[in-house]
Amino acid sequence: MTDDKFLEKEELELDLLLAALHRLSGFDFRKYMRSSIMRRVQNRVRLEQLPNISRLTEEVINNEMLLQKLLDDFSINVTEMFRDPAFFKAFREKVVPELAEYPEIRIWHAGCSTGEEAYSMAILMEEEGLGEKVRIYATDMSEKVIRKAEKGSIPISKMKAYTTNYMLSGGKKSFSEYYSTDSECAYFDSKILRKIVFAQHNLVTDGSFNEFHIIICRNVLIYFNLELQKHVLQLFNASLADEGFLGIGSKESIRTEAYGHFEEFFFEEKIYRKMRA
């Protein structure tokens, strides 16, 4: 079989696998970036020691545990406390002053993974004197990572790097004031965790569930094709109050078709603002 024929066959096999996943689970990955999905599928084929994607599809149809493994493979779980500290510093300096007069502040962390950025936002808002006003809704498509996020625990081996991120983000206290430790993990204080509601939500298929003043969805859109990016931005537009803020990842941008809803607020750190209707 020629290389072109092999690639064409593999693409067809991937189409059938994604269609099967949609039928079996309700999760639709057909509009995710093709290269990213293919890499994850090929890795699962290797881990399961299977000959090809078609065999993986057959196994997934008949094996609930393997189905869940593949769904977990597709979940975007790269995160850290105060990830890209310059973003949180800009948020602290540029956005927070705009929020001072709000009687309440609703924040949606979409695609929150295991919760580190939501914890970070709760700490930041507490330090800026807005802790009593804020409610953070942190969502992800994966029930597994949501259950982990709810625990508020992080391996202690990560805390040195997270402390550096916190300091670079403009942190105002000793980072260790926000958590206790044992020999394995750091555990965030209940005062921080009470500000956050974790829930399962799928950006591809689920709709708006509240009106928010701020939406943070960083380093998620890069995994979607242009059609799905536009769909998600329309969801965010419907979910934001007028003049609400949207923060996206450093390698992401809002494309021209969306500028009817959003304007640049602090472009260096990809913070946008919804225009008043």
C-alpha cells in the first residue's frame, strides 16, 4: 500500500472511530483539530498494542473501560497554578479595577481541567478584596478531572514551581498561607475552595448556563477547528454580560468574524471585552 493510500485509509478509520465515540458517549470530537486527535488515537493504539485504528474502534465498542480511557485521552489536562503569570498579573492590574463597583462577580473557567487556574483566580480575587463578591464556576468535559479538582489537592512536588508563578503574577502574600501539606500533597484552604463550583460541561454540545462577568478559557480553542472555535465564541458571547471580559490563551486569538462581539482590552495577554449591544 502506498503512503497516500495508507494515510487515506487511516483518516477513514479515524472518521469511523469518532462517529462510534459520538454514538456511544455523546461526546463529539469530529471538529477538534485533526492532527491533535490523530496523535492521541495513535498513542492509544500503541498503548493497547493493537494493529490499527479499526481494531481500536472494535475494542471500544465492546469495552466500556477502554471507551473511558479514550475519552480521558481527549480531555485537555495541561494546566498549572497561575499558568502564564503575566496573564494573571495583567488581570490583576487591568481587569480588577473595572470590577470594584460590581455587587457580585460571576466567573466561568471553561475547560478547567484539574482546577489549578480556578484555584489561582480564587486566590487572586481574595487578595484584591473581592473574595466575598465572587463565585467561580469551573467546568470541564471530563467527569474524572472534575472529581479530582473538587478535592483541592496538588502533589507537593509541583508547589515550588507554582510558588514562582504566584510571585511573578503579583502575589501579595506568602503562597504557603493558602494551603496545608502532608508528605505527598498540598491541600487548599476551604475558604478558597468554597468560592468555586465544579461541574461537568461540554463546550461542543452544551449551552449557556448563566450570565457571567468574566470567562476564562485558555489554551483550549487551539484544539478546535475554525468552525468549532466560532461555535464556542458564540457560546461565550451569549454567556457574557455586556462589557464582560474574556481571557484566552497566549497562542490563541479571536478571529475577525467574532469582532462584532468582542474588542481588544489588553491584547498583549489576550484579554478581550464584550461590546455593549
